Amino acid sequence: MQNNEIDIQLSNLSLDQLNSLLDKLKQKAVEKKLAIKAASKAPPRTQTDIEKLADLQGLDLSGLMREISKR
């Protein structure tokens, strides 16, 4: 979806709908941060754990390894 399409869809929403959407987005952001924190606390034990951690951070496995090496 391009920015123009998103702008058009958002412009059709009422202020209450936009506020509700904003609240949902903020809640999802908080949930994602908590999930990343929870997944990062314990070292990964299996390939699935590593893939889940990479997915939560929006990275592929090589990107995750680069991120870990930075820390």
C-alpha cells in the first residue's frame, strides 16, 4: 500500500475512529516491546527461539546476529 492510498483511507475516518486507531497502534507497540524484552531475557535454546527473536525485532537471522554483535 502506498502513502497516498493510506492517506485516502485515513481521511475517510472520523476523529473518534482515528483516535481509536491511534490507541490500538500504541497498544500494539507496547505489546511488541514487551515481547521483545521477554524474548531477550533468556538465551535462545532452539532454532525456533532464534527465529522468533529475529521476527520480533523485524530482522532476518543475519540481521539479528549483527544486532547481537553490536551489544
